[in-house]
Amino acid sequence: YDYVEPLNKDYAYSLIGDALLSQNVLNITQSGQFRPKVYNVWVTGYSSAVEETDDTPFITASGVYVYEGIAAANFLPMGTTIRIPELFADQVFVIEDRMHPKNSHKVDIWFPSKQEAQEFGIKLTKIEVL
């Protein structure tokens, strides 16, 4: 990576909204080639356990049912695709859910069980915004 931008809570709050779609996320080289924007973020795990969600635990904030590859983040628009190469190799995640505002600077990965989410824990790593 040429440059890894740290993502702090204040910066995350500034990215929320439609203004994120142009300069802030996309990273186009002068030759016109796409290069993913890379951020250092805290990544956590969550599940559809009732105590971790609202009254519709298997439906995301975007309205889709949970599936492997869903992620939650407040600083990226719904539908944004990301990779977390250090933890999940080439797997692509789709931002389909949101988190409590106090976690607006984090990415949350959905797991089928609470135990798997707890075992994943919390990790500081790079994400690539595709």
C-alpha cells in the first residue's frame, strides 16, 4: 500500500453521508486505474443474538436478511464493498448494516453464532474499500 490512512472517530463521523462517495473513498491513479483506499480500523464481530440487535435480529439496516459476507459500518455508504486481507484473504464483504453511533469508527463482521463473534474478538487491521 502506498499510504494507509488511520481512521479515528472524528474522521469517521465526518465521512457519514453522501459526501463520502467521491474523493474520500475512491482512489484513482493518474493513469485511471482503480486502487482500493486503505484504512486502519478496529474490526469486531457480531451475530443475530437478540441482545446485539433490534427487534428484527436477522434483518439488516438495509433491509436484507443476514448472510455470510455482511458487514456493518457507519462511515461507509450502504452497499460499499470491502476486503480485510490480513484476516479474510480475498473475501469481499458488503456494508449492509449499521452500528451504534459510539462505534462509528469501527467495522463489524456478521457471524452465524454469538460464540463465533466472541471468538473473533476485536482486531486492529487494514480494510480495502473497493
